Amino acid sequence: MGNLPTHPLFDHFFKESSFRLVSRPYDSRWSYIGAVKGFQSGFNPFLNEIYFNEISNLAFWLRGSEAPDSTGTRAKLLHEVLFLVHDYLHIWAMRLIDHFCKTRLGRGIRDRNHRELELFMILTEAVATVGLDYWVLSKTPTGRSFGLDRDIEFLTINLFPDQIEEIQKIDPQFNIHRESLYGEIVQFYLSGQLQGFTIDEVKASKALEKYVVHEISYGELQRAYARMFVQYAFEGAAPKEHDTSPMSLGEPWHQDLVEFIGRTLWTLINIGESPELNPVDIIFPRLRPEQISHPNPRLISAEKHFTLSSEEWLREEDGFTQVFLSNINLSSFSLEDQGRILEAVKKESYIPEVHGFYKKLKSYTSTQRLKQDHGSLPDFLFSIP
């Protein structure tokens, strides 16, 4: 692997070997053409695993392929590579939390309750966002190493150099490159309250308003994801409704933990040094049948064959049907039918209009031929070879 510019974080990541990269039976090209919103990354800090799609720009890069010729494809690849580092930081942070719990409390995260694990997930998201977006991508030229004219400045936040300049006119003390930022972002993700600006200041600046609105919605999403992640893993299935209610640092030692993470992350990003961290003790329970049938692509490496028929998949939520479609190798369709699929995607305001789009797929000659060739599999769901 290579391409990424020299930086203490990237150097540390490339030397790290105590996590597993696990291939999943998905074809990212469905996302590239716009047929699904896509899920280009996934991780499980409780299993020490990072997931990538078997057919993807990232998969080819991991196997040692050169960066593609197309500028658009190179940009997609860089985006996927950086999310690989983002997901690694989740794993690094959970190991750091486990290390703190063992040295400070005598017991690791294995003995923490589910609500505390949800808190830990929030802390790892803050590590990935602050460490990579705020402290690295904001000042590291990533694009040139991938043959691009433009850098990828941020992955998960909405803040660009011109916005920073405008915000600093309102608040000259606004500075994202400081150790204390980590604790502030944690408090924001937990409470939903972004400190430091008045309502009038936000209304007066489009740049500030754009940043604040994005961050508030992103913080809500992280609280929902943290709860869904833990509930899916440890309680069987995530609830239908997103729970975005505020969370808090309930115990005195929680604040000490946040300060320890911020200090250690600052050292990792700026110097490349990290304490020696062991993978967390495996606490991830055995998957239930309903979880295998309804894989959470951010959390698990999906089975190659799901137990639901296509009719059952089509009755499920959009997220499940996107997983269903991505499990089909796009090359299984003839070039003619691939063209028809692409045209169908272009005609819709947003694809999938899932039910109609999948039913349309069934009429394609390639689908009918594949169904005959693989009669034992449900309809047109096929494992990637």
C-alpha cells in the first residue's frame, strides 16, 4: 500500500498490524453508478475488524493495484482509503478505552453495561472525526499523491478554509488545531449543544450557519448510530426509531477518560506515538439468525447467502434492499443490460425507488439467465464469485 502523503497518523496506520481487514461479498459499483446510497466502509471495534467490499476501488488498491487513470475514480478511491483510516481510528480508540478501564478500574470494557458501551462508541466517533478531519485533513495535501488537483479536506464535517476564515472574523479565537477540541466535540456529540456562538452570529454568517446546521444533525446521527450499533450487536436488533436524545458523562471517571483520550490522540496525530494497545477481549455475542438474514453492513461481514427470498427483501426497509442489490455482482449482467440499468438510474430522481427498480431488474435477460443457472438460490440473489 502507498499513495498517502507522509504524516505521523498515516505512517502509524501502515505499520499497524493488530487489526483484521475483512472482505465482504458486495459490489461497490452499484454505489458508484448511483443505484444505492452505498456503504463503502464498515468496522467492528469489538471484533477488531475493518470491512471492505470485495469488488471496489479500495479492494483493488489493497491488493496492490495502481491508482486508476480516471480522475473521478481516483477521487472515489482516495475517499475510501481515508474512510479506512477513519474506521481504524474507531478501533484504536476502543482499544485505548479498554486500556484505560483496565489500568484505572482494574476491568476492561467487557464488564461495562450496554449504555456505557454506547457512550464509548460516541467517544470513538469523536476520535475518528477530530483526529482525521480536524487535525489531519484540514492541513494535509492528500490529493496530489492520488494524482488529483484538489485535496479531500474533510470526510465527515462540513468546514472548508473559506468558512474557517469567515468564522474567524466573527470569533478570532476559533481554532480547530488544539488538544482541547476533542473534549469539546465529545460534549457536543453527547448533548447536542454546540458551544461558542450565539444565535445572532449564526444567522449573520452563511458559512457559520452551514457548519453549525451540519454539525448538529451529524451529532444527532452519532447518538442514534451509537445506540443502534450496540443494540444490534448485544440486544439482537436495533429499534425502528432513531433515538437521538442527549447522552452524558455519568461517572466522575468518564471525564478523566475523555481527557486521557484527547491527550493520547493529540500525541498520535502530531508525533505518531501511541501506547501499546491490545485488541479488546472479544465480547461480541454470536449472531442470531435474524441478524444474519438482516446484516448491518457497518457492523458485520455479511454472509454470502441470505435466508430471505427476494419478495421478503422487497418488503423490508430501504437499507436492507440496498444490501440485497449490492450482493449481486454487476458483471453478472450483460453489457447491454448494464447500460439499461444505468439508464434506469439516470431517469429516477433518486434510486432506488426500490420496489419498482428491483422488479424492473427481473425483466432483464441477464437476470432470467442467471436465475436458470442458479435455480437453488432465491430469485436473482447471487454470491460474488
